Amino acid sequence: MPAVSALYRYPVKGFTPEARDELAVQPDGRIAGDRVLAFRFADAVEPEDADGLESWPKSRGLALMDFPALARVALLFDADAQRLRLSADGAVLAEAGLDDAGRRELEEAVTAFVQASPDARRLEKEGVLPLRLVGDGVTARFQDRARGYVSLHGAASVDDVDAAVAAPVDSRRFRSNIVVSGAGAWDELGWSGRIRIGEVAFEVQRPIGRCAAIMANPDTGERDARLLRVLTTEFDQAEPTLGILLLPADGGGVVRVGDQVIIER
């Protein structure tokens, strides 16, 4: 039977994950502590409206899709102390709290890092600088989609992709919250209706269409694999897809590493 083999949350949108032994799924369909901060462009520090929902498009802030070098930045967020530490290549870029002075320090450090990277030209567009660190460090709000969602993929599907390319491919490229082992490659794309993981019953929403973020090597920040094309050509997909989106069916709860995944057709 499939079971949870890894859990991740991403305190800062577009930056490295935290591996967790358990995740709290909120009734609104988001993971507690996930995407609670984001570095946004100067002209995009307020949310947009998406059919009555608050939306923060990833194209209007730092995200791996357009800034693959961010993968080199290691992140440590102390949620209790509301303090963020960023480092790259073994050196601390900045460590500060989320007061005004701390945010400016973090913004300046990240800006300097990107300006020294191959992605620097993307900062030259009108309305981008100065970068602003937004979010209260508590509220999960900077997911790719206005509705939020919990993301899941099967480890065997990633293994299939890894076998198709020369570059190393592991689950970090796909930035899901839940990774499942014990299912066949691509099986999760066929799941529908309700599934149960630990305390939480989920309704399967739809497959995850992928963007250029998956082409970034999670260690080097280089685009070393044309995975969007690989998914459509090697795996005969109409659109590059890996993983599924979930919403809780009956309120939130906790999912843990080792929890079985029960398919309730």
C-alpha cells in the first residue's frame, strides 16, 4: 500500500524546503507554515483578485521559474522567533528578524545575491526593484494558486523521469508537500475522488501542470535538464504534468511520514 515517505513545507516562496516529520493541513487547504513569506517585486506588494480570492502570481516575485539560482540559497526560518537566515555556498547572506530593519537587511542581501547570479538581468525590468519581503511569517498565502491546495507526487514517477535524463532528478525539483512511495510510476495521476492520508481525507482536484522551476538543479541552481520537453515527449503528455493537487474534504488535520495512503474510490 502507498505510504508517505517525505513531507515538505516552504516557508519562503521560491526558496529551499524544510523536510518535516509531520504537516498540519489547515481546513482552507493550505499547509501551516508553508509559503508564509515572499520576496515580491516593487510594484506587486499587494495581492491581486482571482474570482474573489487573494492571489499572488509567482511571475511577480522571486520564484525558481525565472530565478533558478535561488536553489543555491539555503534557508532556515525560526517560526517562533520570527527570524530568517539565508546562506549560499557556505556563507551567511543575512540573518534577521521580520521587523522593518530586519526585512530591509534580508531584501538587500537577496538582491545582492541575485545581482551576482546569472539571473541578474531579470531584475532590470521596470517595477522589479526594490524587492520587498512581504508576509507575516504565520499566514500561508503565497502558494502558486489562489485556492492554495496541498501538492502530492509519487516517488516512482520521479524515478521514471530521472531514468530518462542524464542530470540527477529527485523529488526536490517538484516541490510537493507530500511524497508517496509504494505506488507505481504515474499511478497518482489516475487517482480520483477521495483519498485518506493519516487524519485527513482529501478530495483529488487535478494533476499539477509543471513550469520551468523543475529544470533548476536543486543543488547548483543551474538549468541542467529540459524536463518540460522530457515530460511531453518521453512520457507522451499533452502538457508537462507530475503530481496532483488535493483539498481536505472534512476539515484539516495532521499527516505524518509513514502514514498510509488509502484510496477511497
